[in-house]
Amino acid sequence: MAPPFVKRYLIALERHKWAGLAGFLLVSGISGIVAALQSPPADSYSARGVLTYSAPPDTFSATGAALQQQGQAVTKEMLLSEPVLELTAQQLAAEQILLEPKEILTDARVTVDGGAGAAGAEEAAAPTVLRVLVTYQDASEAQAARVTDLLMESMVEQSRQFNTQQLNRIVTNLNEILPKVDRELRQAEQNLQQYVQREGTAIQTAESGSLLGALTGNQQQQREIRLQVAGVESQIQSLQSRLGLTPDQAYTASALSADPIIADLRIKIYAAEQQKQVLLKTLRPDHPTMVDLQNQLDSYDQLLQQRVTEVIGGGQIAAPLQATAAIRQASSLDPARQNLASTLVALQTQRETLQQQFNNLQQAEQELRREYASVPNKQLEQQRLQQQVTLRQTYYDQIQARLADARLAQEETVGSLVVVQSAQAQLVPQTGLSSLVILLVGSGVGVLVGAGLVLLLGSLDSTFYTLEDIQGALRQEEVPLLGVVPLLPEEDERLPVLDAAVSPYLESYERLRSTLRRVGGGKALKVMLMTSTVSGEGKSVTAYNLAIASARAGKRTLLIEADLRSPSQAQALKIAIDPESIMETLRYYGNLSDCIRLVPEIENLYVVPSAGPQRHAAAILESSEMRRLLEDARGRFDLVILDTPSLSRCNDALLLEPYTDGMAVVTRPGCTEEGLLTETVRELVESKDIRFLGVIINGADIPIRDVDLGNETVEEEDLTLANEEREKARLP
């Protein structure tokens, strides 16, 4: 079976073959005229000159030598650049030869051979010499030679200017870079200087060993102070055990015992207490004398408390003495104990002084250790800054050297090319295209034009001509395909029906019937309606043969010809038409026994022939007689098929659809139009009131299996050829 594209092209060729033939003849005729009118070619001269690499004189600059070496890497685009063409055109204009740069570029040819890049790795020591071949073609021998000479002169001048421009760009670039490099060098030097000023002393101290000596001396002082503290603490513990006082208590007792006012108050308090003890034997406590004595004691106690506060100071925080008895006891030290207490206080002061010195030494040690630990990082940072200065200095020196070298190269600039052979012109034999070649090329182009014209006209046709086109459109619109049935052979312009007991085409309708049963789902599909988009798509053929397939499967099937705008096709099943049905249509549909006819040669198949053509077909379809007919048929038959007119002709199918279980649209390759089918199925799918079952493709070019019909065998290829012949005959 041919691919879909080939099918579409063959159909388009059959329809538009005269247009394709006209395109072929038109192009072939034009090529014949061109071949006949072709004039003999004119004489032409080609001038050729040679350029080569110019070995530079002794140079003192490396930049100049490098540019001379780069001169061997020229390309034909560089040699035929716009400045070269402009300079050549100006020189020609001075000699009264008017040529535009574009004209020179069209007729000039440059071939570059050799050069430093042409030598292999093994020949690097002796590279191939650059050789530039310049040719120019013109109708005049002298002009061809002159243009070639001027082209070579312009190329040599362009080479010199190119080297000069390269050097100027190098010098300009170096002059732009130099200030930036100088600033970076100065900044690096400044950073190093500031860091040395800030951290240089510490680094030098660490490197000379002074920092390590200071740390060792600090540790030695700590050990000495710890020994001194240990000795002082031993003396303090000995004095505390002998006095029974802490250093703070010893300080208080010593201060109080040494004060004369406290000693005088102690004497007065003692005398008053003795007198009170004597008088208590004879006087009551509330006696005026006793009261006076008690008042004196209270006054003495208050004075004693005030004096203690003055002597000790700080609100007695160091050694609080609240009671008078405690104060009197603390202030009663004898000279020897008072001397010991003073010594204890002095030792306590010495211990605190030594402890403070020890703490200061520890803090100093920590600072020395941190400084000693940070010395390596400071040294590394100093080295890094020194390296940056060295790098910036090296870069600065290189820029200065390159700049001096480039300026020297400017004084030595020469071109990289030199003319080794002046232009020499010679006649170029001209051979034009033969007439036969023009005719063959024209014929080939004519075939392509004709084929393209056929494809163009075929693409502009909106009709589906192949099964694949319809299937693609249905997939795009997501419409279910119920079945594909083949094209049936026609006999005597009668509706092709499968009335034979065995037919090779019946299997396709059996598959369609099975698909319709599955479409029904849980609810049996008993009444279905068939229509099409346009006339001629084979809806009646599909309806009749689907009814036959259902009846042969043992189902009581009724086919109702609901197309009241066309004559009945029931004669195809050998059913006679009632002539009175056209005159009395409502009575005809109201009498079920008269309108429902049994097909004589097919069991279980019944037909309601159409009473058409009728002028008021819509009114008849909406009548109560037609509705009772459909209701009665739903109860009496297993499957009822309504054959209705096409949707483009009228809306009869939409009037009957509410009384059915679903609607199917029949299409056919060669009849169905793309836009009409797409619009129709889209409206049916989007409608909420219509149950759209899907699409049936009729008259498709599909293979038919061999079927033995008694003494006769139907071959698949013969059936396919017959279908193709009928399809071609049907095409306009």
C-alpha cells in the first residue's frame, strides 16, 4: 500500500495534471528560447602577477620581527579588503579607467600559498616561502594587466600600513596600561611601608630574641614572687595562731588599743560599772542615782562607738564591732600583743602587694605570648607584601621594555610583501553553455515547476482525499472513530447492499456493529441516527449494510428511511414502494403494519421506506405519527437505524436526534470537506443536548480478505484495483 503522501500527490496529479503540464511546457519553452537566442561568448584576458614575503632587514626590536613574521599569515580576504580596492579604484581613476571597487572584487582572484603556517612541524626550521598569486580578468588585455599591477601595489602598501597600524595600536595600548601599572606599584610599596612602620618593631624584636628573653624573665619573676608569697603566708599563719586573730581583727585591735581616748572611755566605763555594782546592793534600779549611772554608761558606750568608727573608719567594714564588750575586749591589747598585731597587719599588706605584682606579671606574660604567637603571621604578611612589590616592579619593567621596543620598531617599519612578477596577460578561451544543456536544465526545472504547481493546487483543496487525512483530523479534534468500511462495487446504479449470504465486505460492518455495542456501554444502543456533512458520503449505503449485518447476527433490526426529501432506496432490497405513501404521508406512518416492510431475502431485517420527496418534510418528522413510530420501534426491535439527510442540506437529523440514543456522522475520502467536518464535529462535541457517538469512514481504500464464494474466489488485489478505478471515475 502506498504511503499517504504518495496517495495525496497521485490524487492531486489526477485532478490538476493539466496545470502541471502547462507549467512544464512553459518553463521548457522558455529554456528553448534562451538556447536559441544564446550569443557566442566574447574574448576575455586574464592577467596574473605574483607577490612574495619580503624578508626584513636586520632589526633591533623584537616587536618588529614578530610583525614581519605575522605578515606571512595573510589571507585573500585581507588582501582584497575594502581599503585595497578603494586605493586601486582611485589610482585607476587617475589613469581614466573608471572601475568601482565592487567590479574589481568581482573579477579579481587571489590565491595564497606557502607561508609560515604552511610548513609542518618537521619543517619548522625552514618554512615554505609565502607566494601570493593575483589574477584579474577583463575584456581588454592592457586593462587587465594594469589593474593587476595596481592591485599588487595596493596590497604592498596595505601590508606596510597594516604593520604601522599594528605598532601604533601596541604603543597606544602600552601607554594606556603604564599609568595603571605605576599606580599599582606605588600602592604596593606604600602598603609595605605602612606595615613595616606598624609591625616592624615587633618583628625585629622577635627575630633578635628580645621577645623570648622578656617572656623568660617574666616567668622567673613569677617564680620568685610565688616563693615570697609562700614565706609571708607562713608568717601570717604563725602570728594568727599566737594571737587568735585574723589580720583584719589584728588591725582593728591594734588601732583601738593605741588610741588614748578609747582607753580613757574604757576606764570611765569600768569605774561606772563598779559603782553600779556596789549601789545595786542597796538601791533599786529605778533609783535616781542608779538611773544617772545607767545614763552615764549609755553615754560612754555611745562615745565609744563613735570613737571606734573614727579610728577604724569605713563604717567598721573591715572588722565590725557592734557590742561595747567586744570593743572593750578588742582594745585591751598589751604592748607585746599590740606589737605582734602590727606585724601581722604589715605581713598581710606585703602579701597583697606581692599578689598584685604576680597578677600583673601573669597579664604581661599573656600579652607576650600573644605577641610571640602572632609573629609568624606578621612575617608572612610582610613577605606577601614584599612579593607584591616585586611582581608589580617586574610587570612595570616589562611594560617599559615593551614600550621602548615598540617605539624602536616604529622607526624600522617596512611592508611584508614585495612584487616578484609583474602582471602578464593572456587570452582565456571562453566556452558557453550548449543548447542541449540549456534544454536539459530547462526540462528538469519544468518538471520541478509542474510538480510544485500540482502540490500547491492540491494543498489549496480543502477536500479529504485519503483515509489518513480524515483520521488525522479526527485525532486532532479528539473525536472517536467508530469504524472504517470499504468502498462497495455498484451495479446498475442501484444502491450497493450486501444482500448475499457471504460477502468479503461484511466483516467491516460486523466490526462497526460490535463497536457500536461497546459505545452504548451499560445502556443498550437501540435507536441510532446516521447523517453526514454533505451529500454523496455514503450514509445510506452505510445504514443499509449495517442493518443487514445486524440482522444476519440474529438481531431484529429496523431501518427507517428518514430522508423525506429524496426518493426511497428500498428497491435495492426488493421491496415495493407504496405509491399512496407520498399522497397520504401521515396515514402511512400512522399505520405501522403498512409502513414497516419485511425484507424478503434477509431474515430479521425490516425497512420503513421513505415517503419522499415531501415539501413539508420537517413537519412530518415532528408529527405525533412519526413519534409513535419511533416509540413502537424501540419496544419491538433490537436495533433501529435512522437514515437522515446530510447536515449541510437541512436540520432533519437534529429534529429526530432527541428520540434516539445517539448520532453518528458518516464521512468519505474524496467527498468530505475539511472545514465543514471540523466545524460540524466541534459543534456536536460541545453540545450538551446531543449525544454524539463518533464518526464512520465510508468508501476507504482498505484491504479485503479472500472469501470463497462457491465456485468464485474474490482476490484482495482485484478488489483494491476495482476500488481505485471507481474512485478515479468518481473524481471530477
